[in-house]
Amino acid sequence: MGRVVLLNKPYDVMCQFTDEGTGHKTLAEFIKEPGIYPAGRLDRDSEGLVALTDDGALIARVSQPRHKWPKTYLVQVDGAVTEEALAQLRDGLDLKDGPTLPAEARAVPEPDWLWPRDPPVRFRKSIPTSWVEIVLREGRNRQVRRMTAAVGFPTLRLIRIGIGDWRLDGLAPGEWRVAPPQSR
């Protein structure tokens, strides 16, 4: 396996090294290591763990759904999530692009290690928010957001905290470290 770097991608950063004239921040503002590329994507409005590597085979294993690498997300949703909604996520859903695989989903408390987001998530005094941990073994475009919306709890904030055995553990937004090998 080649070299792997783990980055905590900040909010509003594109998961690529060139901005292609968009004016948005890219990974190049945080990582100056030559020859590594993201293994999978994380949307500009999502935060958290991105694995980068120089190993093309590893990129394929991490990013292609057929390999079923688990990806773990912390999701702040609009409203007090119900057990019924969590059960729907665990059973799999029918989205416009077809059925999803069953996900692991459980309500969790707001993490005490969480950094503030800039800009902050919108706050509505009369509507609570709640946190859900979701583990997927596939990765469609904006899948977590589409799934939580489909069960009636739109995503307000999305943070990937795990890819396989790799964890975000202690990385502040924009920080990175070299990863230990995976057992996969």
C-alpha cells in the first residue's frame, strides 16, 4: 500500500487540488504533498475526514461501492430524530437513483470535541436539532443528505469521522497526518 494522508477537510473547501476558476478553496491550501489524490469525495458543504494517497488501487478500493468500505458520518439534522426515522435508515431507502443499502444509524449526543463552523449552522429557537451517527458502505452523490431528508430530518451539518479503520481523532479543520496501514 502506498502513502496515505488523512486530512480534516474544512467546510466550504472543494475536495480537489485545483479550483478550475470557481474561486473556492481547495485541498492545495492545506496539503503541499506532491503526487497524492483524494480517495473518494466529500462535498464542499461537508466537513471531516478525507484520505489522500499515491496508490491508485487503494483509491479504487476506498471509493468504489463494490468494495463496501464503511464510511462513518456525524450528522446534525433539523428536528428531534425519531426511532422510526432511524429504523428506515437501517432498513435502506428508495431514492430517485434506486434503493440504498441498509445503513447503521443511531442517535448520539452532540460531540463535545466539535469545532465551530463558519458560517454557523442556522439556528431556530422553536425547532431542535439532533445528531445521528450513520455508517454507509456505498457512496452516492450527496447520499447522506438525501437519506436524512427522505426520512423527514434534513441535514444541517455533515462531518465524516471515519473511513474503514481510519478516524478523524484529534485533527482540527485543515490539519493532516500520515495514516497507519489499514487491515483491509
